[in-house]
Amino acid sequence: MALNSINPTQTKAWSKLKEHFEAIKDDHMKTWFKENPGRADEFTIQWDDFYVDFSKNRINSETMQLFKALAEEVKLKEAVSKYFEGDTINQTEARAVMHTALRAPENMEVLVDGVNVIPEIFKVKALMKNFSDAIINGTKKGFSNKTFTDVVNIGIGGSDLGPAMVVDSLAFYGNHLKPHFVSNVDGDHVNEVLKTLNPETTLFVIVSKTFTTQETLSNATTIRDWFLEHATQEDVAKHFVAVSTNTAKVEAFGIEPSNIFPMWDWVGGRFSLWSAVGLSISLAVGHDNFESLLEGAHKMDTHFREEEFETNIPTVLAFLSIWYNNFFEAESEAVIPYTQYLNQFATYLTTSHYGK
């Protein structure tokens, strides 16, 4: 079932928000703090390791109550439920949006088209763990019987930016494997990476849902040609793996069926890092740390799904964005990470991720 299409600007709550905006738009925040000594506590959410202080925004308690009324009028709770229950909420592609299932625990039941997808997800995660452990521990070796030292992720859009961002963010947990990411179809990018690699000790992960994405296949072919200058076609099977749904094309490329990690059409590009697209993450930081990442995301999923709107971190932040964009007509929003580990986070958030 698709979501109800309710135009928020046509609701009673929106009209009241417009009146409210006109009444407070010129008020000074310092006055609000003076009149309400408990303002900082009133507009702060503490949850798990998060401390979200939104008291320095141009809002008051009435603003938040009106946004709560707006959420109720547009049936946000119902929409969130449909989102988590596998309904067809992606109207342009007529499919479910179920990346939340990828980070759900094994004892949950998540239905997509009437089928519980959790067992299949955990089957793929087991493949990822076994493969990652074997590469990291050195039990799976290259064609010359040397252990792997480098991993190259070949993808574009969500098949590149998500894993690259997370690997960079979790560099503290990195192991001896050196990660590389190739996405630009410009030959200079791939050739600069290849200069630093030893074909005997490098693993290549090709990420393409359909295995037809031109940029990804162009780079993969260039890399395979380079590899074959030092090895045989038979050796491709030991050094190339794929994350894809198109088994036939992957096998035609020379990759063994056992080295194909499946994904599903209900995984959107920008959210795909939680799936087998995250294989490079699992390799770079170890599968246990990848699982910890998934568990943390599931905690936030649960918070978003169950917490009341006024103490719900994603919902409150969304309210603020709506407030500034639609009423103050602010056209820009800054995301400023204060740790070097998150230097790719803003790029990940602001770039369209449609690699397939």
C-alpha cells in the first residue's frame, strides 16, 4: 500500500504555523532564554550517547506543539509504520524501502511482498563474515599463495560513497588491509590506484546491482586487463568478487558463483552500505565491527519508530529543517563534522547516490 498523499501546506496546522511565524519571526532568542531559564533543558534530547541541544533555534514551545499537530494531521505515525512494515512507499519505482531490515536482529520478522526477508539477509551476512574473516586471517590467498594486503572497491554513487565514507569514519578500527575506492570513469583515477598495487596481493570488489553500470564496468574491465598482464584468466576467480543481482553477467566476467554476494531491489543506492555493498567495510574493519555498525543503526531505527515526536531526534531535526526552509526561506543547511574521521560525511549526505 502506498503512502497517503497529504499536502502539508494545505493543512490546518500549516496555516497556524504561518500565523505563528509572523508573530515570532522578529523575536530575539536572548529574550526567550531570559524569560525561560529552563529553555536549554526543555529543548534538549538525551538518548543513548546522543545529546541534541536545539535550544538555540528560533522556536518556542508553541512552535513544537504546532509541528506535532502537523505530524498528526499528515499521519506521520502511519507513514513510519508503513515504512518499517515493507509497504510500497517508493512510488516512482513501485517498491518497498527496506534498508532498515538490513540492520534488524535475526529474531525479527520483516515482510516484503508477504515474505520474511530476515533469513535471507542473515544468510548473506554469514557469507560476508566467512569471506572477510578468511581474507583478513590469511586463510584465503591470492593466485601466488600470498596473503592479501589491499582491497579495491569498484563502484559509483551509493556503491562507492557509502562504503568509502564508513571506511574512512571507522579508520581507527582498521586492520592490515589497505582500502582503495575507484569510482571516476576518468582513466587517471584508476591508473593512479593501480600504480600502488601488487596484483598478487590485491582483492577487487566490484559493486553493481545490475552489473550493467557503464562507469563501474569500464573501471572493472580496465583493472581486469591490468591484472591479466600478471596472471591468467583462471586467477581472476581468486582476486575478483562481486556484489550484484545479475549472476549471469558476473559469471561471464570470470567471477565464481561462490564469490557473488547478492542484494535486493528494495535496497536503495544511497542506503546500500548496510547490505553486501558494505563488504569493503567488513574487510577493512572486520565483520564484527561491521555488525556493531548495523546494531547501532538498528537502535536509531527503533528510536525513530517508537519515540514520541517531541523527543524523537530524527523527527525534531526534520521539523527544524521544514521550519527554516519553508518559513524563514533559508536555502542552505550546513553539516559540519568536528572529527577528521567524518571528513567524507557531508559529501555522502549531499551527493545523489544512484549507482546500480
